[in-house]
Amino acid sequence: MNKLNKMLCAALTLVLISVGNIANSDSSNFAGPYVGLQVLGLGAEFDGQSNSSAGTSSAVTDKAQAGATVTTWGIEGGYTIPVGESLALDVGAQYLEGKGTVTGTNSGAGATAGNVKFTFDKHVTFYVAPTLALSDTSSLYLKMGVSEADTNVTGDITTPGTLSGEMWALGTRTVLESGIFIRTEAGFTSYNGISAHGKGGGTAGADIIDSGTSFSAEPTIVHGTVSLGFRF
């Protein structure tokens, strides 16, 4: 959180410095509450590891979705507060319905064998976005937020806690006289590591995962977003 606060202060400073270079723009045109519907392209990459009770290790990968892009949806809502002639602060929250999957295969002698799968979805982010008005209808913003996502597991392993991380994005927003706005955005969310270990309670054979076997991964989600919404 301290890192996020420091970067927020730095971003605000940069925006303030830039205000003097923007003419004929009015941040009040973007002020007020808003809601929006998002269409997203999501990509994911994972840094994963499996360690067996025998001391051997192997990579945890997801050949099906790591680095691939899937299309999903989201919703957002917030409030834009003018803090200067060309500067505003956007405070809001968004929900993304995007599922990522991490799979791992761990095989060895005896009971140390089995396949596992982590899934994480239902991404919720609370954000602030310093916004610079480029004209009476267009603005540029830097979005910073804290994110959480649900996790589930398949296999003879423990369930890790909720994912948490930091989201960063850069985008533009165009607001029409009617209040309808279009937002385009690109960014990423870096989540904390998730980990689990075997329970040793599966059925006999390959489904058993020894309690000394652990699995871990550090997922990063990248996104490209187009939003259509309304400013009240």
C-alpha cells in the first residue's frame, strides 16, 4: 500500500506540472457520478513452481491460457471530482468477470503424484485516476488501484486465500454533450503469490498428493478495455 501511495503522489505531481501546458479545457465537463459497461480482452501469465516432498521441483504452467487472450465483460462506477481548471480526480470501482487458470502436473514415486488446477476470477478493483482534460470533451488519465480475486482449486490440495494485488492503467475518456462517454484503457494487475500444498487425502494412486508437496504461482493479468457509459 505504501508503494501505491508513493506512486499516486508522483502521478499527481506529473499531472499538475502538465496542467500549465493545456489550454481551453475545462475539467468540470467530466465531473459527477458515472456508470459504464466494459468489454475487455484479458491476457495472463504465471510464474509457477511445484516442489515435491522428495526435494524435486518442476514448473507449474498453463499451456491453454498463459499468454492467451480471452474476451470478457465488466462494469464500473465512480465519481469524478474537479480539482483545478484542467485537472480532476476520478474515484471508482470496477468488477471484471474474467477467469484465469493455472495447472500443474506433479509426478513422482509413491504417493507424491497428482494434477492440480488453480482458477481465479471475479476481479474487483477500487481505484483512483488523476485525470487531465485535453479539451472540453476529451481527457487522459492514469489509473491506480487495489484488486482482489476469488480463488478455487481442483485436486488433492489446500485452497489458497483470496488474491490481492495492484492495478495500473492508462486511458482516455471522451464525454459527449448527452452525458454518454467512451473510455479506452490498457493496463495490468500484478497479484501476490498464491500457494497450496497436498492434503494426502485423495483416492489411491495418482490422485493422492503428499502433504510435503507444494504448489505456488504469481499471476499477472493484462487488459485492454473499451467502456460505454453515462455521466449523470
